[in-house]
Amino acid sequence: MWSHKTVIACIMVVVMSFSAFTTPVFATNDHAWIEKAKMAVGILYSQQEDGGMRMHCTSTAFDKTENGYLFVTAAHCIGSDDSTKEHSANPYSKSFFISFDETGSNAKKFWPASPIFVGYQSRGEDFAVFKVLSNESWPTIALGNESTLSDGAQYWNVASPLGLGRQIQEGIISNMSLDRPIMSGNINWKGTLVLQQAGVGGGSSGSPLISKEQKKIVGFLVGTIGSNTIVAIPVSRFLAVQNAVAKDAYKYWKAVRDNSQDLNPDGSAKKPQ
């Protein structure tokens, strides 16, 4: 039903557990800000052949364009790399949508999401960006700079673990750079952020780490090691890939994009111009 990456370290107990063990505590003046930030976080879905919607991961609006918004999520939520050809995962075989997970009597809305780029996971570039065309007024969360932080930095995380809807969690960055090379299949977690946080589960992938100090995104959650150590990719890597794509210099995505077709009559899967 949802995507989440897990690596079981040989020195750890091979049991997955996502039970909460802390309770988020927010300063009074943070409540309004974090509620606004929560509204920038959506859930990535794809439409199935029978018309039903399948949840994949969490996504975040980080930029407003002239006619819509850009959302970032994790590349592994889209699929696996083609490591033989060194291509990013192909997002054109499905129709993707983003929902803000309306609750209560409000009908859920699904906004068609067009792929802008998908990162090459095997290089540790586990990012994907979609564009949603809309004249709605939605909040966005700006991108920050993790290099100004240090071990023990605190953050908020807004995600939809286990498909249970958007939830606000908090945690600390326990290590700013993982120095144990963890590579398995498409997973490359060398030099990633190591986190300690409660309440993470399948569906949390792609969700933002929002620095309490900067009130900006400093990383994106991508998976777990063992039962209680969480991994995030720093925002600086995302910015590097985004810059390369803008210059048409990111070969891992270019091949996928150039070979894509418009598979959806509504235009939601057209390759970017």
C-alpha cells in the first residue's frame, strides 16, 4: 500500500517496530507556524487500473510557480532505478496525484501531479519533484541549509506513517553524517543524516525535516536501519540535483525524460518542457 525503505544492520535486532516512545512538545508560539507548515504537506497517490487510489509516500510543497506548485518526495516512492542503464526510476507508467488528506465531511481532492525529475537513488539522490497546476493559495516550506546545524539539532517532521494521515512528530539529528557505508541495491546512505524520532512507518518516506532553528527544510526522510534508527538525505544534495536538472546536465533523469511518452489523456504525465 505504501513505500518505505528499511535496511537491517547485522548487529541489530531484525524486528521492525514503529511504536511511539516520545510525545511532541511545542513552544506556544510554534503552534500557529507548525499548523501552517502542516498544510504544505500532502500525500502522493497513483491511480490504479480499477480507478482506485494507492498511497505511496509523503510530499511537500516547497516552491510556488507562475501556475502552480512544486512538491518534493522520495524517488523510491516512484520505483527502482534501472541500474543497468543508469537511469532514474520511470514515473511515466502511472498517473500520480497529490492530496492534502482532507478530513471529516470534506471530500478528499486529488490533484494531478506531473513529474519534473526523479533522482538516481543509487548515488544517494533519493528525490523526486512533481508539479501541480493550481490557482489555489497553498503554503510552502522553504529549503534551508543543514551545514549550519550540528549533532543534536532539533526538527519537526510532518508525514503520513502507515497511511494514517498527516501527523506532526519531532526528533533530533543524532549524527550529521553517517560514516558507515550502507549500500544495498538502489539504497545508498553514505553521508546521510542519522535521526532519532518516534512514529515513523511506511508512508513517511519523502517527508520533510523542518529545522526548529531555521524553520526551513534541512532534509528528507528516506528509511530506517534496524528498528529505531532513521535516515534522511540532506537538503544540500537535493539542491545539487535540482541545479543539475535545471542545466539539463543530470544524465540519470535525461534519458528517462527523453524516452517518455504522454500516457495520460489529461496531460498529467507529460514530460517537462
